[in-house]
Amino acid sequence: MMRFVVCLMMCLMFSLPAAAVLPDEVLGDPALEARARMLTREIKCLVCQGESIDESNAPFAADLRRLVRQRLSAGDSDVQVKDYLVARYGEYILLRPQLGVHTLILWVMPFALLAAAAGALVRHQRRMRAKEEA
Amino acid sequence: MARFLPLLITVFLAGVFAVALLTGGAPQPPDVMLSRPAPAAPISGLDDRLLRTGTVVVNFFASWCAPCAEEQPHLLTLAKTKGFRVVGVAYKDKPAAIARWLEQHGNPFLAVGHDQDGAAALEWGVYGVPETYVLVDGVVRYRHVGVLDENTLKDAILPLAKPALPEEQ
């Protein structure tokens, strides 16, 4: 039984989301290929829902994967590749929204909510203590 | 008042979700190409000078794309309208298949470019066919994703009419 549990845990630990990269897309240079994989994981497959182009089997995602690798091979930096895509498809194509004035609410909101909740909790506790002492 | 706060929050959130559900659908990417010059990257079979003057409707289509046949009558209407020229870009398609398809559904195109590997489409920010751009003097003034319809034609495209320079006509 123990062995089964350990085996199951190992399987879960090593199961990563399957990549859709085809063998003929892979770059010869391992370092460049690693960069391409990192980058394509952050680019949204626009015709799928909530999938990166690294995971998606859609032909559109394959086109974008090829484009990213082409630009990297041509000497573009990661930022340049992202800018290239954003210029054509908008920031919408990035899976992780960039930090900026227009996305400030998105980034600040969780912390603001957490602070508000903590504040409410502290106030509540103080009130309870005051009631006990009275 | 504080007693009703949870209820109010629930009702508010339900409202937000209801609006998103009823009006939403798949999110549309923003039109970043608007007000920008049409991409300069050449498309095989299409003379770039054709795109730079007057109003030009650039339609990305394919013979394997079923909805494309649906909007063909609208493109044929535009091709006959004064102040419009219509060009097509065949997306991931074979020239023979395109010729056959145009014979069958009518050919509104002054010229047809061939984008066999989909590279030009990526350059234009296209993510599927059909997709239509309206250029006025080489600048993108309108973009429509999906099948063209009567209202889009009347409200968004027809007001953009502008003839090409005299020597081009």
C-alpha cells in the first residue's frame, strides 16, 4: 500500500502540462530552445481559451511558436519578441498582464483586500476584548 | 445596515456575473492595428502600392473556410461600390483551390495575395479567417473579425469610401 502511495505521489510530482512543440520546431541550440520554451509559455493562444501557445495543438499556436523561434534565432531579446507580438495582437496576447497604470487595479486589489480584511479583523478583536473587560 | 451587507455584496456580484455572461462571449482582442499604417511586409501576388491610396478593403479568406462563402455577397457589393477597391489575401491555401472557389462564389477581388504559411496574417494581427481590414490611404481605419454582415457594411465600412488617386484609376 505504502509503495502504491509513493508511486502515485511520484507520478503527480513529475507530471507537467504536456507541451505541443513538434520535433521539427525545436531549435538546434539548447539554450535558445530553452528561452523559446519559457517565452511561449507566457504567450496566449488566441484561438483557444486559457492555453499558452506552448501547450496548444492549434495550427495558429504552431505558427506563433515558429515565429517566436524565428525571432529568437534572428537575435531578438525576450522583451523584443514580446513587444513584436504586443504590437500586432495587443497586450491581450500575454498570459501575465504587464504592470502599468491601466493594470494597477488588477495588481493592487488583492493586497488592498487583504489589508482591509486584516484591518477589520483587528478592529473586531479589539472590540471583543473591550467588551470582555467591561 | 451591516446586517444586509453580505446580501448586498452577493446581489452585486451576481449582477456583475450576469452582465458578463449575457453580454460577453469569447473575449475579443483589442484592435491595436487601428490608425496604424498597413504592415509593410510584402504579400506574394499583391502589389503594395495598391494598398496605399484610396479606400481598400483587405479580406483574409480561404477556400476551406465555410463562413467565408457567407460574406462573399457583401464583398461583391463593395467591389461594385464607388470609392472602394477590394483585395483578397488567401490564408494557408493552394492557388488552384482558390481559383476554383472564386469561380464558384464570385470574385470581388482586384488582386489576390497568397499567404501560404500564414506569416503575413501574423504580421497583420489576424488570428483566423475571415477577417477584414479597411484601409484609407494606407492606414487601417476599421477591422472586422468574422463574417461581414449587413449592419457592419452600412454603419462601419460604407462611410469610409474614398476613391483612389486619379492616375491609379
